[in-house]
Amino acid sequence: MHNTHTIDKLLDTTGLFCPEPVMMLHSTFKDIKAGDVVKVLATDPSTKRDIPKFCLFLGHELIQQVDDGAQYQYVIRKGG
């Protein structure tokens, strides 16, 4: 069973390295409203640590985290 979420914004950080993916995510979250869902695509392994911490510290919900070996995907709901 798959949980499907309406994605309001896609952020492709493929090929970028720390700290760029999190900086871009932070910038994206400034432009969206609470409750919006962002899907992030990344290739930098450090995002496995950085994006969950970003969510935890800033009160956003990490809905899904997928590591397929070549790419990392995150689905995040912006907190209030």
C-alpha cells in the first residue's frame, strides 16, 4: 500500500552538494504556505542527515524518505 500525497512543489537538487540542497529547501519553504507538500530529489548522501534535521528543528513533517541507492527522495509537509 502506497501513501499518495499531493505534491505542491518539486525541488530538484540533483548534482548539488551540502549545503546547497538544504539552503534551496529553506528558500523554497519561504515561498509556500503551511500545509504545502514539497518533494525533494537529491544525490548528496549528506541530505540523509541534513533534511531530517531541518524538518525536526523547524517543525516540518518528513512524510517520506526514500533511498534507492542512486537518488534520495523526501516528501515534506511545511509546518505551521
